[in-house]
Amino acid sequence: MRHGRVRAANDRGTTPTPGKGARILVVGGGYVGMYTALRLQKKLKHELRNGSAEIVVITPDPYMTYQPFLPEAAAGSISPRHVVAPLRRVLPHCRVIVGAVESVDHAKRTALYTTLASSDEGTGPASLPYDELVLAPGSVSRTLPVPGLADHGIGFKTVEEAVGLRNHVIEQLDIASSTRDPAIRDAALTFVFVGGGYAGVEALGELEDMARFAAKHYHNIKPEDLRWVLVEASDRILPEVGPEMGEYTIRELRGRNIDVRLGTRLESCEHRVAVLSDGTRLPTRTVVWTAGVKPSPLLAATDLPLDARGRLTCTAALAVDGTPHAWAAGDAAAVPDVTADEPGRTCAPNAQHAVRQARTLGDNIAASLRGEPLTDYAHAYAGSVASLGLHKGVAHVYGRKLKGYPAWFMHRVYHLSRVPTVNRKARVLTEWTLSGLFKREIVSLGSLERPRAEFELAAGGVPPEDPSAGPPGPTDDPSTDPKGSS
């Protein structure tokens, strides 16, 4: 399909007609899903008006999360509502279904999906026929069989996890401040982050900044009482910004008394004790797992070709290789990098490529429906920027290396330009302005995660246990934690 002319209606054997148009099914509402549907809205205005085309988006959440802002949302610099874009507002000409696609039978052009009402209906998954398929389910956290990880680990991939982690960190300060047990205090003030990529380093940098500021407001906690540990299995962190900036980042973090462990793995976190491969044992109530991602498990429930890493094999035109009417991009797709010198290289699974691929993908689907030539996706990697906390960052952009305040400023400017909708841009900019005039908020709203607990207790029931707490370990004293949460 590369640079070819494709007449999708003829290939299907039917011609879309008003009232029964070509249905484009977009699976996923993340970067690729939302921006592809947004592009299709623009390119297919006439077809959408006369009914010769229909766009259906099936996504687990009714919003798209701008993940580069999750660390700032966790630190309280940005309201969580402003790092998400509501799909129904952004995609007014699309049919948005909040649900999960269970499987895809592309040979029959049907997808099985469930919605929030499926369990109450008791009818099982519904079937949705389609003409063109866009698979953009994104990725999920890549976990390892580490004992205790499922019980005590905290992810950092969704806005809910970012808000929960902020509440959790502040709650640990409350626990440390109120307990009379030194072991509980030490465990509460020890924070272990696993993974030295963007998510781990940026989350650690922002939260350490926030917690250090918050500690000043406790009468018996000093900022130096907090212990932060970054565990990375390889011999470097932030490989995207290059070796020099990676080494600078390590020096910057260690200069803030953050313990960076390279060439080290998390072996266990059972009983709230993080055991590292170098033999270190760290009693802790906080283990944040950011050790990479993997393609969505949905891809394995399709009849489409996958590569060795479980991604869809695609052409440079973002079509699934050898499979007419199927398209993909982003984390779920192995897209050839036509700008690379070495053959066989694929585009990195990051937001920089995903947003640009979505634009090309929308153009190519519209061109395919009209029998027009397709365009190969080509984008030379511009570089990377990373925030290390307020006024601190690193950047390697177009060969130029920046650090400190200039890199942090570039990080903010770049991501402000990329966050979707003018509404969100204005709100984020306003919050940044206000945060420069006023001090940080240090309030924990942990009850947001268990909003019915108090009422159930008042009504004579037993409040639901915080799922992140797990069974008490040797460093736990339930009597010192009235909320029963970690």
C-alpha cells in the first residue's frame, strides 16, 4: 500500500451510499486514536454530513490523557482535569463509545466490545461491523513477576494513578509525623521508584520537589529525613537525551540526596520491604513501578500480523502490512523509520511520533476512501526534553544540549504547544502563572479514592479496605494508621 492508489470501496465490493456509509472504527482514545479521529473529522467533513462516512471511537475512558503532564499533576502544579481532553467535546462528529474491545475478526470486519452496561445487561459482548479499522489501543505497564509487586506496587501511567500517588506521598508524611514507632516512620519516609526512563525520572523529580516543600510544614519532619531511591536495571538513565545529559541528570539527582542505583533490579517488595539485587533491604510503604511499557494485550486477540515484540507490523503508510483496510500507529505499531540510516529500524513509541503519525494516518484513510495516493510517514527525531522538578530539567534537541532552567523552560513551552485544545492550553498556562505567584498546595485528598467509606461506616457497614494497603507487614502497626491505608 506504500505510495499506492487504494480504492477502499471497490476492494470491499460495495460502494458507500448515504444512509449506509463507510464505517471507520477507531479502537482507543489516546494520542493516536483521538488525533486520528480529529483529523478524519476535518478531512471527511462532506462525507460525514451526507452520511457516506461514519467514525466510531471505542475507548475505555471518555478522555485522552496528555501523559507528559502527569508528573506535574502528581506534584500539584496542574489540576488533573486539565491534563485530559474530553473526547465528546473534541470529537463532536464522531460516535464515542466508552467500552473495551475484546477481540477483532478482521477477516469478517467485526469487533466484539463491552460497555459499562454490559454486565447489567447480561448479554455479553456486542458485535460491531466496520469497513476501515484503526487499531490504537496504546500500551500497558510492563511488569515482571516480582514478589509483592501486585500487592504493593503503584503504577504511573494514568491520571488516576498520578492523583493517587500524590495523595499517597502526602499521606506518608502524615503517618510519619503521627507515629511513635521509628520503623513505621522510616518506612513511610522511604520512596522507591523502579525505572530510569522518562516516567520514573520525571515523576521522582517532581514528587521529591513537592514532598521537600511539604515537609517544611511538619513540626517533626525535615526535608533531609525523606529518602528517595531510583532503581534502574541498566547502566544509564534517560537514554533518549544522550549519555552526557544522562550523566548530568544522575549528578543532579544525587546532589538532591536521591539515591540512584544503576545496574540494580527490584527482587521483591513483599511485606513492604524492597529487596534489591545488590542485597539492599529497604522497608518502605511506597514502590512506584515505571519500568517500561508493552503493547496492549488486545493485539493478541486479533487476526492481524504481529512482530516479535507483539506490535502490529505496518508499512510506512501506517497500514497493517498485507492487510487491506487495517491501520495502526503509536505504541501498538511497528512503523518503519524511513529517515533512519540503518535498515529495519522502527519509530520509537513516544508522543512525538504518535501525534505526527495520527495526522498522516487520518490523511491516508481519507485518501484511501477516495482512491487517492497514500503518503509515507517520515519524521526525523527532533530530540527530547525532561523535567527534573521545578526550574530543573535536561534537553537534547536538534543536537543542542541544555540543562537546568533553560531545559525546564523548553520542556514547558514544548508541551504547552502540544497539549490538545486551546481550552486546555489556556487553563494550564493560567495554573502555571498562579503557581508562580502562590505557594504549592500540600493537601491530600486520599478519601477521593474511597468516597463511600465514611457513609458505609456511618450506616453500620464495613468501609472498603484500601486495595493498595495489602496485608500488614512487619513494619506495620494498624493502630497508628486509622485510615488503614498505605
